[in-house]
Amino acid sequence: MVAVLERGLSASKSFNIKRMFHSLSTRQQQQQPQTLVVENGDSHLVESKTPESQNSDCFTESPVESMPPMISPLTRPGKRPERQQADTELKDRFAKLLLGEDMSGGGKGVSSALALSNAITNLAASIFGEQTKLQPMPQDRQARWKKEIEWLLSVTDHIVEFVPSQQTSKDGVCTEIMVTRQRGDLLMNIPALRKLDAMLIDTLDNFRGHNEFYYVSRDSEEGKQASNARSNDKWWLPPVKVPPGGLSEPARKMLYFQKDSVTQVQKAAMAINAQVLSEMAIPESYIDSLPKNGRSSLGDSIYKSITEEWFDPAQFLSMLDLSTEHKVLDLKNRIEASVVIWKRKLHLKDNKSSWGSAVSLGKRELFEERAETILILLKQKFPGLPQSSLDISKIQFNKDVGQAVLESYSRILESLAYTVMSRIEDVLYTDSLAQKQALLAEADAGRTSETDSESAGSSHSGEETEKLDPHYSKTLLDFMGWSDNSSKGGDKPTKSPSLTPKKLSYLEKLENFNGFRSPKDRH
């Protein structure tokens, strides 16, 4: 019984237990007492069998000791199945989303909508933040982006709405029932955003194998020579290098085609983002921070320009100082605040409220349309502008998970499209500089050749004149090598060098100048 129990324990021990019991049995064999036994007149030594020695024999004869150690596959590093690793990572990610980025579990985290929006934004920053060159994405980063964005977008598959449908039974009776379907805005915009995402990645893949332009290190000698005004403003990006004469015509056409494609992607993503932000509710905290009228928000000069009878938004923007990003963002915040004030007054029926004003509703609607036109022009003119105070407030206090996913996904695609378009414009700008330098070099070479031919032709014509006319005498212009410009005009016949000018006396020369001639009445 004891041997059986000991054998069962040996199966659960580690692989060192065999060596431990082997040394123990050896030591026991050395220390075992020997007894003298006489049988049939013959004496011989016999080892005494104690309970301990019997147990050690049982261990020695146990077949379990020859079995390999039993180690769970979960404890082996690097041997975990890939599917199990993916499932574990997926669980960890969604657990953090459910906790609202509060790992303490105390309920102090952000809402699920904001946590999901931050997760998509951080994922895009980690994937596309290193896209400093116009080249395809590495395969590992591309695979990671596709896998993780699908994880985050899978939440929208469970955001549904009830729609009426008809069901026909076996008896042929048609019954109207309610079925679930993905929400309308998600059903329309999520596939569109996925298509835009694929188009941007394909655009980057189209630059695989193009070696007419390349990037150099900024600290190298070649990088210092390739630096220009545009690259100096973007000091964190490597300069672009093109051939001395510029890009070839097919490469230039390909760049312009890709730029047009990326521009369309950016406009589509911008439209979806603006639509989603307009549908989000304005938080009460933002409304409480606004002034009571639009004049206080805009300022007297801007308010006067918007409320004039004749208004041109393009001329209005040209009159403002938009030299820095901070000034543009400040103007956008002021105009958005005035639009919110005017819209709130349009829907407010209580005239005794503090929001009341003497401005008529028709004029207020006109001012609102003008302000929204300015916002559209600002977004088109400055596509890489940071988010305004109103947008940040809407995203922060939004509770709709579907709107949070649409807003963040469209925003990062708009930002990626702007980044790709900027890289294409960098290459085209460098190509234009190379073309201008090549044209200037050709013009300088042409002027040099024309000067040489003119000097050679004038010297040759002078030699022929000397040979044909023996009475020809050289002038100072001929000795200095200068040419008489008056003799080059058109097809006018030149005077024969044999005709010498008439010599005039000193008095005749004075009479030729009317200013010095004396009056005739005095003579």
C-alpha cells in the first residue's frame, strides 16, 4: 500500500525526482546491514530487507521513472499557439476598453465611446506616425493595422436597429415582423471608410519600385545640397533628391494622378467627418462657456465684415492675418462659437431669456450661412488644421459608440490622406526646382554661344571690308571690338564706306545747333 502511494506521488514530481531517489537508494544500499544465514550446512551473507529498502526497490522497479517529464504546453515560452495568443490579446484589449482606461476598476474611467475613439486614434498614430517617406508600408505594420482596426470596428456589427420585415409561414400566410439590422449611418459609412482605407494603402503600394526620386539623410553632404525652403520648414523629414533634369514625364504624370486620387479620398473622409460631428450633440458645458451674443465672440471688426450688406468670403479671408496656425485656429473657434449662438437663438422661443436679441431672425440666418461658408473655406484652405474647441468638446462628452467610431476612423483617414498628399507635393516641388535650374543652365549656355557667334561674325565682316575697300579706315569701335547697334536694325541699306562725310567749319557747326544760334533780327 505504501509503495503504491509512493508510486503515485512520483508521477506528480518534477524530472529531478528520479535522480533524487536514485542517489537515496544507492546510499541505502551502502548502509544496509548484512546477516549471516546458514542453510544446509552452507553459510552465505544475505542483505536484510527493511521497509525502507523495500520502498526503494519499488521506486527502482517503477516504470513511471522512465517516462518523460509532463510539462503543460501553456508553460512553454514561444510554444503557445498563435490563435491562443491572438485571443488573449483581444481579450486584454477589450477588457481595457470596458474599464474605460481605468485599470484600478474604480469606475473613474472615461466612457466606452471615448475609450474606443482614443484606441483608434492611438493605433493610427503608432502605425502611420512613422510614414515619413513616399514608399509602401512594411508588411508587418500593414498586417497589424488591418488586424487591429478590424477588432475595433467589430463593435459596430452589434449596434443594430429594428426595421420592419415580412415573413411567410409554411401555410402561405404573410406576417409583418421586426428584425434587427445594423444602424443606418454605420451601414452606409463603415464600408465607405474601409474602401477609402484600402485606396490609401494601395496608393502607397504604387510607389514600390520607383527609383527616380529617393530620400537622403539631412546631415549628409548630399542632404544639405538637396535642402530647400519647403524641406527646411519640415526639419523632421528627410530631403527628397531627384535627377538633375527633373523627373521623367511618365513619373511626373503618375505623381499627379496619385495626388488627384488622394485628394478625392481626403475630401470624402472630410465630408463624413463633418457630417458625424454635426450630428453630435453640443455639450452643456460648452454652451455655458459662450458669451451672450455673436459680436462678443467675433469681435467688432469681424462682426462688422460679416454683417455688411455686401459680403465676399474669399476677400474677407484675404484681409485677415492667417500667417500662423494659432491665428487660424483662433478664428475658427470664434466663428464656430458665433454659429452656435445664432442657432440657439433661432430655436429659442422665450424672448425674455438672456439669449434674446434685437436682430431679426432673417438677418441671423443670413449671418449664420456666411459664417458656415467661412468655416468651409478654412477647412479647405487649411486641411491639416487641429481640432477646434467645439469638436474636442463634442468628442469628449459623446456617449454614442457608433458616432465615436465613425468620427475617429474618418479623422485618421483624413489625416493620412493629407500626409500622403504632402509627401507627393514635396517630390513635385523638388522636381519643379530641378526643372527651373535645368532651364536656367540651358538659357545661360545659349546666351554664351550667341555672344561667341556675334563676336566671330563681326571680326569676319571687318576683315572682308578691309580686303574689299582699300580706303577703309578702322574706327575706335573696331579697335575695341564693339559693334554698332544702329547698323543691325532690319533691312536698311548701309552706306558705302567709300563715301566720306562733308567737313564742316566751326561756324557752320554752331549754326546747326538752334539753341546757340543768334537771332536774325540782330544781323
